[in-house]
Amino acid sequence: IANILKKNEASNGQTNNYRELCNKKNHMKRNNERLEGLGLLVALEDGNTRVTPYTGHYEP
């Protein structure tokens, strides 16, 4: 039983990671759509900001 619980915990961890990734991607997608209207890319994921002509989707 302990092994089954361990396995379950591990797969829950993976599910959460996957969910987090999907959320992040959707969040970035929304940001992209917002930025598309501005024509500027200002936010970088590492906390830096940069202003450049915005030509397409930003995906790190």
C-alpha cells in the first residue's frame, strides 16, 4: 500500500507541474494577445523589461 501511495503522490506532483505549465502558457497567451495591440514587448519572464517592436508571439 505504501508503494501505491508513493506512486500516486509522484503522479500528483507531475499533474500539478503540468497544470502549472498549462496555466503559465495560457497566461502568456493572454499577455501576447494584449501586447499584440500595443505593438511593444515590454515584459520578460526573468523580471527584466525591454521595449522592442512587437512582431509576433513571445515564447521563451
